[in-house]
Amino acid sequence: MEPCFKEGDYVLANKLFFSLKKGDVVVIRHPKNREKFLLKRINKVLGNKYIASGDNKKYSIDSRHFGPINKDLIVGKLIMHIRK
């Protein structure tokens, strides 16, 4: 299966008033390297924490590796994806 997102694609994310639910795609800061951004899908909402995973489960670095993420790591909710 082809990954949904590829390196070099462009995305637009809503950084302001957004609510999150299971299935939403979000831009997050990597918990261990805040200069790095990741695209992840919300799998579970646990109050102010979220279980987020990548669509390419075999190669994705996600909540299986760094645990649930706090809302402060979420930059925004994806609103548009443009293939390069």
C-alpha cells in the first residue's frame, strides 16, 4: 500500500481553535526533538493526552515508541494535503 504522506509533500494545518477526535491527522513536535515535526493520526483520546500513530505502521515512529503525547506537542490539525 502507498503511504498517505510522502517526504516533501505540503500540508496546511489549523493551529488555532481545533478539537481532536479519533482518525484526525495532526502535525506534532517530536517529543525528544522539538525541532522535528511529524504527521500522525489520532488513535485514541485520553483526556489531554493522545495516542498517535503513523499510517505506515512498519516504519513509523509514534506513540508505540514514545508513549501518549500531551496536547502541547500538537501543532495543529491537518486541513489540506498537497502532493509534491
